[in-house]
Amino acid sequence: MANIKSAKKRILTSEKKAAANKAVKSQVKTAVKKVRAAVEAGDKEAAKAALINASSVIDKAETKGVIHKNNASRKVSRLASAVNKID
């Protein structure tokens, strides 16, 4: 355990940030799963609605710096491609 006051403070702030980042990553994963589930079910309307929500969540995570911009772009692109392949 840290003895210096500033080091103790850094530990607390980094734990808070880690918890916040974990929550955002979890939201991203949930949104992606919803799109994938709709795609596998073949429900194009639900998939489109889920894609809009997922891209919003992913963009917010990117803006907050939780995920890299290329990672966010790749996720949205792959989801959109999957939704567009539904007949």
C-alpha cells in the first residue's frame, strides 16, 4: 500500500476511472450482442434499430477515450455490414 498522500489519491482515482471504463465497455458489448442476436434471428428492422443504438454507444465510448477510434470504426463497420447482408 502506498504511504504518500498523492499516491493514495492516484490509487483511488485510477480505481474510479477503471470502474467507469469497465461500465462503458460493458455497454458496448451489450449493444453489439443485441445487433448480432437480431442479425442471427433475421429480423432486419430490429437489427437496424439495434445498430443505430450500438453505433451511438460505440461512438460515445470512443469520445470518452475508452476504446480507440479505429476499433470503434471497425466495430460499427462490421455490424453495419452484417445488418446489410440480411435478406
